[in-house]
Amino acid sequence: MSPLRVMILIRCIPGYDDPSSEVNGQRIEPPLPEASRSCGFEVREEKDLAGPVTADGAGGGQLQLRKGIKKLAKDGVILKKPDNAVSRFRVHEMHAAKRLGRHTGTGKRRGTAEARMPTTVLWMRRQRVLRRLLRKYRESGKIDKHMYHVLYLKSKGNVFKNKRVLMEYIHKAKADKTRAKLLAEQAEAHRIRTKAARERRADRVASKKEALLGEAK
């Protein structure tokens, strides 16, 4: 059985008596001088607390001592030494700085621009943003299905480089459509007024002719 390696935090507890810390009927005294018991704590490292197996091979004393060690650990007298590991603090600090744009200059780059950010990924992201906006405008009634289809094809044809340009195009297209509709209504009203005036003039001319013919008779 491999030796047990822990960090012992030995407390100076007056009158502490653990019956489980006896091996073969003999009391195991802590290897601390009486003078050091007046202090608060003493920390030391023990590599082999269990000791060798007994000559008869039973290992009873070793098992009994291990039970005592478990009891001390449960009571908080013995603390397990923490595993030594490489700290991740510097890595987390570097990642936080990179999120702010630090340490990303030309000297830190280890790949082409296409490898670091493929143009295909940029294209897919832009198309998804534009199509999501078109669906939102169509569902809210800001554009009809005909304008949606036209703008969808224009987005696929790389006409809009971002969402702002698409929104400006939609606003301008809607304004142009409203202006054209207003001009068409004004032209139609002008045609109606002109036709009515023409008809009134024709009636006046016809009435004058009839009056002249009646006088001649």
C-alpha cells in the first residue's frame, strides 16, 4: 500500500483524546514538544502516516492508524494538501484583454485574413441579418410581398452591404412610391378637371350655335 501524503494542521486542543489513535494497545503521542502546544497551529507535511505493515502481514495496526487519521480529518485537525496545478489567471486575463481588442496587432496574427475570418462566414452572417429584417418588415406590414421579393433578390445580389443601407433603401423606396402615387392622383384629378372644363365649353359652344340658328330663322 502506498504511503499517505497529506498536509497536517495540528491544533493545540487541550484534553483531546482520540481512542482510535492507538496501535496494538499503545498510545501514539503527537511528535510535538510541550512548548509548541501553546501556539495556535502548526503545519507540517507527513509522507508516511500509516507506517509499515505488521510482521504477521495482517496490517491491523496500519488500518487502525488510518481510521484514526480519518477521524482527525473529519474533526478538522488534519487538512489535505491541495493539488499543485498551473494557474489559469494569466490566461483569463489575456482573454479579457483580447475581447477589448488588445494584443491583436499584425505581430500577433498567425494566419491569413481569410483563415482568421472566412469571407463565406461574413457573407452568411450578412445575408441572415438582411433576410431577418425583411421578414420582420413583411410581417409587420411595412413592406408588401412584392417589395419583399424585390429586396430579397437585391440582397442576394450583394446590393446592400449592411442593415443600415437596406433600411435607408426601404425608406427611400416607400417615399418614392408614396410620391408617385400622389403625383398620379394629382394628374388624374387634373385630367378630370380638364375633361369637365372641355365638356362645359363644348356645351356653351353648342348652345351659342343653337341660339344663332334660332335668330336666323
